[in-house]
Amino acid sequence: MELFKDKEHCCGCRVCEQICPQSAITMQMDECGFLYPMIDSQKCIDCGLCLKKCSFQNGYKKRKEFEPARSYAARHKEMGTMMKSRSGGAFTAVSDQILMSGGVVYGAGYDSEDRLFRVIHKRAETQEQRNEFRGSKYVQSDLGDVFCQIKKDLAAGKSVLFSGTGCQVGALHTYLGKEYDQLLTVDIVCHGVPSPKIWEDFLKMREQENGGIITSVDFRDKVHYGWKAHRETVWVNEKRISSRLYSKLFYLDVATRPSCFRCIYANKNRPGDITIADFWGHEDAVPGFNADNKGVSLVMVNTQKGYDIWEKAEKDMEIIDCTGYPFRHTNMKRPTKRPDNYEEFWEDYQQFGFDFVIKKYCDYEVGTKAQEISKKAENQTFFGIIKRNKYYLKLKALLKNVKKRFF
Ligand SMILES: Cc1cc2nc3c(=O)[nH]c(=O)nc-3n(C[C@H](O)[C@H](O)[C@H](O)COP(=O)(O)OP(=O)(O)OC[C@H]3O[C@@H](n4cnc5c(N)ncnc54)[C@H](O)[C@@H]3O)c2cc1C
């Protein structure tokens, strides 16, 4: 049996693997670092369930109950939450409602067994566990067996929130095959998911350059650069190194999963009860709402179920109703375009490795600029600005003179 025609037709959601009654399907990583299902022909009984359950090839049930979707510009009232969240912290406000009612939340976190911050989907019962899901991880998250865990939670009568990319939310609905009143799905507007192998290579490079181990990561460092900028920061043995290398690869789209270029969810018919995104275009839609550049969420409420939860979550947010506003998000109009140099990038990578592609595509010589970038990053912090202030420099010179004369 052929599961998919070519790689653009498989989003790696694992539904076929999870649903197979013979356990004949296993996920295997290809040379680019993406997972694809492989069938063991000895075990396969040709029942066709895997093909029937593939939402990426068969399409998905659109959940649009409101036309247009009820839309809001939203910012969490707590600045601490805002700073930990990618945009306005809408995910925290919504998931808090589920946790407070004794429910469980699923989202993208880090594999605690993996030294190099592998991104996987996880289950959270507490706010502390859920907090790990905050912040966008610009890499494909491995769903593992979370769909199976969700089914068990639902069977036990628990309220469940599942958050993920459109293809992950669509896949969960197909996997379950029926509606559950206690299931709330939240999809994120998605530009495309880069390869986990490239993410791993990037972190290894940072470790080698700095002779230590990665202790923390931030895919988009809002604390030091604000919400609009896109720079990643990693900490090697607590030393902070910020750059625009991994993010550059993300925007070049060269390391993106092939299926993202024909994403069936890149439109306004969202698969989730609630959709969250960065509120690009907020300057015109809600002038002054993001004056401090700490971020704004766009929240689209697509179903009555989503609205019931959102009504409760609203109390934790500053919100402005934007229903009917013509949002400009490209990935709600069409999938990201495959760049012309996509094949060339992967051929280079297979032949010459990560150090070569980071030089060729990001103009970065491994090992040479780490210090400089870190210095540049420091210059933009509060203390960096103080350090360059002329009065500070004069005072420093004066103290130096005093020290020289008297000691
Ligand atoms: C790969 C990727 C591409 C994106 N592209 C766009 C875009 O083009 N335009 C746009 O407006 N917004 C995009 N976003 C969404 C945006 O960055 C924020 O995730 C969203 O606005 C939520 O912000 P928040 O402050 O409400 O939530 P936060 O508290 O920051 O929560 C993040 C949410 O995203 C989920 N998440 C994080 N990483 C992943 C991942 N790798 N896979 C699946 N789910 C994940 C978490 O489970 C959680 O639900 C993208 C996010 C990702 C992960």
C-alpha cells in the first residue's frame, strides 16, 4: 500500500501509525530530519484505515460556526505572562480556564530526556507544567502518542485542551472521529515548521563554539529585543548568545517541511475552536494597543464552544473587538511558497553539512562571530545603553583618574 504520493502529501502527524490495528506502521526520520510513516508489509492487512484517516490528504471538517469569526486583539493583563508568551498571552488565558476546571492541557514543550531541547507535544495538569508550552518553538513538534493519551483523558470524562498547528489540530479531530463536548482545540496560524535536525545542528554548533552545554533556549527573544524583532537566544553554560541565524533559516523557508508548501490549513476556515496568532497589522486595526512593543495576540473564535471558554478567559486580558477586520496574515490566505533554492539547500546539507549551509545561506562562519553577536546583543540591553551613555563614560574616566592619583 502506498501511504502518500510524495513528501508534500504527508505532514507527519502520526495518525496512521497510531490508528493501525496491526501496528504495522512506524515513523522514520528521513535525511532532512522529518518523520514519515513506513509500512511493514509483513504485518499490513490492507485494511486501508491509514489512508481513510489521513486528514492531510482527505481534507478536514471546517469548524467555522461564526461568519466572520469573532476576532479580538488581546493582551494578557499580567506583564510576567506577556513576557513569557510569544504574542499577547492568549494561550495562557484560555488554557487557565481548562486547568482551573480540573482539565488537562496539551501543547508543545521540550523532551526532558533530550539534552538538545527536542520539541515534542506534552500533557500538563498544572500551570507550572503548562508554562513550558508558552512561546513559539519554530521547529516541527513530535506528537508522539499524545492523541492516544487524549482519547483516554476524554474517555475518563476529563476536559481537554489541545493546542498545535493547523495540521496537528485537524489530525486530532480525524483520529478521534467524533465530537467531544469536553474537547477544546486551539490552532495557531503557522508559517511552516522547520526541520528538527537543523534545530539540533544549530544547538550543537553553539555548544562547540562555546565549549559548554545548552542550558536554555528562546526561539524569539522578546525580553532583549521586543516583540516585533525575531532573534533567537541560547544560553551555553548560562552565557547568553543571541543571533539572527536560526530565524533567518526559518524565514528563508529552506529548512521547512515539504508538506507546509501545500498546507491545506492555510486559509480562514480554521480547524480549531479558537485560533491564535501574532496580530500583524495591529498598528492600523488597534492603534496604540502595542505601544510598549511587548506583543498583541490575534484571537479568532470559530465555534460556540470556543466562545464559551473565551468569555471566561477575557477577564484576564485587555481586549478590543476586531470582528470583521480584514486580517493580512499570508498563511490565512495561502501556504508559504517553496523557495527556488529549496533542493539546492538540502543537497548542500547532505553533501557538506550544517557548517557549510549556515555559511552559504546565512553568511556565518562557524566560531568567528559568536562573541561579536553576543556583544551586539548586550549593547541593546538597558545596561548596554547605560554603558554607552556619555555621562557614564565621563564618570568612569574620572573615577579611573582618581584611582590613579590617590591609590
Ligand atoms: C512554527 C510556528 C509558526 C508560526 N507562524 C506564524 C505566522 O506566520 N503568523 C502568525 O501570526 N503567527 C504564527 N505563529 C503563532 C504565534 O507565533 C504564536 O504562537 C501565537 O500567536 C500564540 O501566542 P500566545 O502569546 O497566545 O501563546 P504562547 O503562550 O506563546 O503559546 C504558544 C502556543 O503555541 C503552541 N506551539 C508552540 N510551538 C509549537 C510548535 N512547534 N508546534 C505546535 N504548536 C506549538 C503551544 O502549544 C502554545 O499553544 C507561529 C507559531 C509557530 C510555532
